Amino acid sequence: MPTLQRPNTPLYYETAGDSGPPVLLIQGVGVTGEGWRRQVDALSRNHRTLVFDNRGIGRSQLCSGPISIEAMAEDARALMDEVGWESAHVVGHSMGGLMAQQMAIDAPKRVRSLAFVCSFARGEEVSRLTPRVLWLGMRSRIGTRAMRRNAFLEMLYSRDCLAASDRAELAAETARLVGRDLADSPPILMQQLKACGQHQLYPRLGELAGIPSLVISAEFDPIALPAYGRNLAEAIPGAEFSLHAGMAHGNLLEDPTWLNERLTRHFDTEGRSS
């Protein structure tokens, strides 16, 4: 069980793949690195991958240090040092996209390419309350455990997926991937949301010009609205925007084949252009 001891926190991480370009995968609010399992299993055939539990969650819980995007981005860069990577393709989901922005601005030579999945141009967008997010958020915190799990599923999965699934089985499988029972909110969640809201890099996104960047939004994402993704792509010179049709915020779980293929094409494009 590899762990890197950082100031004020241990960081649990995992690597996979024996050869190929390195890929760093950064998770979002309330999710452990295991949330990337369906990407790691596919990408590690031709890439080296690195995933980790953000400070304060999963197996990185003994945290007494700051919960900020800057601190967590520095954690990610320290893990690259730990495994001996000079640079990597960096992929961030949701809050992980803000961390990827911070990494690329702080140390652009460490980033081969950027991919933002269901992410944001501005930190405050993470906790912006649309009527649907407010309704789902309330339902994820009140009622029976089954009701709370159902609300969380409705944040992550498309209506078609939910209609075709046994919700109890889907909740159990999703719990294994995100690292917790969906009926429970980890203590760190509100601190992570606060860190996102306080993070403001939008005026500096133009500095990412020259780093091949891909923004992927999910068509029915109630959290990272496609409009947020389009704004992010427009703010980064040369960035490409892709819409993942029919998906919601958990597109990496529901349709990993599409996402993995799209990420691989993006990584390959960077290789041909360098």
C-alpha cells in the first residue's frame, strides 16, 4: 500500500502500467482515486497511470493541513516526483479539473496535455445551486439510506441508465468505485466544496496556451453544466470541446469506453504535435 508522507498528510496512491506515456488522473469532490478504475484498467495497457486519494479522503484521511486547490495540486505534483515522472498527461474530473489548471499554471513543463472531464472554468461554479442541484443535494442528505443513495445515483447517471438498472446493485457497485456508501457524506466534502469556491484562476487560463487541452462535458450533467465546459474551452487558447452525449456527471463510470477512447486520441494528438 504505497503512501507518500506529505506535510500534514499521508497520500495514498497507486500506479499501473509498465510502459508508455504517463497519465496522472485526479479525482473530484468526495471521490477516491478508485473512481478512475475503469480508466486505469483500459489506459494502463499502453500508458503508465497514477491515481491517488486526495488529502482528507479515503486512505489519505489523517490530514491536519490545509484543504485548498493549491495544496492539493502540489500534492499531485509531489506524487509525480515520488514516482519519477518529469511530465505527464493530466486528467481532472470535476474538482480535479481545477487542480489540473493549478498544476499547469504553476509548472507548465510538467504537463504534456490537459483533459478536463465534467469540470469548470470558475471555482464558484462547483457549488452554484441550480434548482435541480438543490433538490438532489437535499435528497442526498435526508430520508432513508436508500433514498439518499438514489439521490446520489441521479447526480451521476443518465435517466436511461437508471431506468435499465437495479438501483440497489448500481449503488453497491458505485460505492466500491467512489470509496464510500452513497448514503454517507464524507466529513471532508464541505471543505472541498469551500476550497473550490475560493479558487479563482479564470483570469489566468490564457496562460495555458500551448498545452494541448481537451474539455469534455456530459450532456445531462446537473453539476458541471455543459455551458461551464464550453466557457472553460473558450478561455484556454486552442482547447477542444467535446460533448459526451446522453451522459451525466458520472460519465467516467457509465460510459468508460467512449471516455477512454476519447482520452487516448487526445494523448496521441499531443504526441504527434510535439
